[in-house]
Amino acid sequence: MTKNSNLNPDLEGIYHFDNFFKISADFICIAGFDGYFKRINPAVSKLLGYSDEELYSKPITDFVYAPDLKATIETREQVYKNKPLLNFENRYLTKAGEIVWLSWTSMPVENERLVYAIAKNITDKKRIEEERNLLLSNITKINKDLKLLTHKTSHDLKSPINNLLSIFGLIDVSKINDPETLEFVEILKITTENLKETLNDSIKTLSQNENLTTSIEELNLNESLHDVLVSITSLIKDSKAVINVDFSALENINFNKAYLKSIFLNLLTNSIKYAKPDSVPTISVYSKSVNGINQLIFCDEGLGFDLDKVKDKIFGLHQKFHNNSHSDSNGIGLYLVYNHITSLGGRIVVESKINEGAKFTISFKY
């Protein structure tokens, strides 16, 4: 049909409809109550790969993917009873044997015994949904396995820790005359007690996470830091680390107890491990409140990072940025710190330069 400016309004409307019918990227079709296509637009044959003659000569159900045939027929019977169809999804099989997903909207006209329908190709959407569901399934399985491993590890560690504490209870310190030995025994005892407390906190946190809750309580920064410093007394003494602490601006925060201790532990031990060679680790830990936001700041004078190279990886799992002799480094510390903070709505920002140390600024939500 050629457009003519002299066409009357009715014919003009028919022209525009016909043009829309032909150029639409969606399926547009008219089907009879007898189950055959009466008119189709080019998008139908283009996607399915059949000629117009093939599409008109066979029942529509011949093109439907077999597993969806029953639901398609049942749904079509409802349309024939003058019930409009909205967003019905089924699969068609192309001439090349490929499966395509279509989402149908159909309107019956009973007195004409015709169904006017539009279908969108949602194959890509379905593929993405399938990949997402598979990913979620894998993540769920991994998460379940990790929880099982954590429970098993926690359970297996309880006995040796309790045995260590029992041994300390049996030691008669009055028979030890050397002051340094007495000090070491006391450090070992306190470290073991802290290890037991950390283990219990971890088990408690795991149980809370399984119930989708993480306990928040008011915590004293000095007390939490003290517990961690006691647990790493030997490391501090061996490294001769200098730790400057100032919580005068903000003494308490609302946070999870186990998470806070883990943050202190990982940032402090990282600063000590990654001090510049032949220098004493110097660390500053202080708090402040900025525009109503509570903050905790860690600064050191260590090896630092080249943020242009590592800024997207610094909090990643198993990420290491220094070639040094610390064979016990597994690249988990900063990953844990980041997740402890962000899981409770907080934020952590890093400032650093090579050989000029690092500064971590933690902003808490509460």
C-alpha cells in the first residue's frame, strides 16, 4: 500500500495500522478460534525461522515447545471463553531447533472468533534469570558448607582450649622462681582465655547470622582494645611496637562486640606485620565525631599501598600487596574488617602512599 494524502480518514487509519503491524519488533498476530494464524507480522517468521506459508498452514500448537503444550492449550481455552490473557509465558521451538521464550498478551473478540495477540521475546531475560538462580543456588550451597565447616572447627577447638585452661589451673606458680617465666605463663593463660572468649563470640555471631540478626550493644573502646592488646602482647613486645591511643573524643560506640575486636585485631596486627624494615612500628588509634557521625581512625607509618594500583582490591579476599617474609599472611584480615563494618551499615576509607603508612577511617552507622 502506498501512502496517498487524498485518502479519507478511515483509510488513513488502516494505512498506519498496517505500517505499525509490519515494522514492530514484537510478535503481532491474529489467530482464529480454530487454532491457526490468520495474520502475522514479519517478526514472527524472522524469529521462528519458518516461512509465512509454513506458519499459516500448521496449527499454532505445532510450534509450541512440547513441555509447555498442555499449559498453552489450557490457557487458550480460557481465552476462547472471552477472558483476556496478560503476561502468559511459554516456549516456542524454532525451525533450527532453538528454544525461545515469549510473553503473551491476548485479547479475544468473540463475535469475530478471533484472538488479537502481542508477544515479546524474553529469551535473554529468562537466560539471565536462569544464570542468576544457578548462582544463588551455588552461593546457598557454599554458604551452607561454610557454616558447617565453621561449626565443626569451632566444636573441634573447644576441647584443646579447655584442656589448656585446665593445665594452667594445675600449674603451681609458687614453685616458679623466675619472674620472666611467671610473666610468660600469665600471658599464655590470658591469651588462652581470650581465645576461648573469641571462639564463643564467633559461635554466638554465627548463630545470630543464621537468624538474620547481629546483636548491637554499647561498647567501650578502651575495654575492647585492651582485650585485643592483651591477646597480642608477645607480638607487641617482639616488634617493640608503639601504640598511641586516644578515645577522649568518643569513648563508646554502638556496635557488635566480636566485630569490633576483630577490627582492632586485624588492623593492629597488619600495621605491625607491614612496618618498614629496621623500624619500630608506630600506630595511632583514636576516635572522633564529625557532623554526628562516630569515627574510629587507625594510622601507621608502615609500608603503605599504591592506591592507584590496589584501590579496587584492597578489601578483597586473599589479596596480598607486599612481598615479605610473613608466611602466615593469608589476605583475609582487611576483607573481614570491611565486611564487619559494611554489614552493619558503616563505611571504611583508606588513605595511603608507598612507604608513608596507611590511614583507615571507619564511620559507624549508629
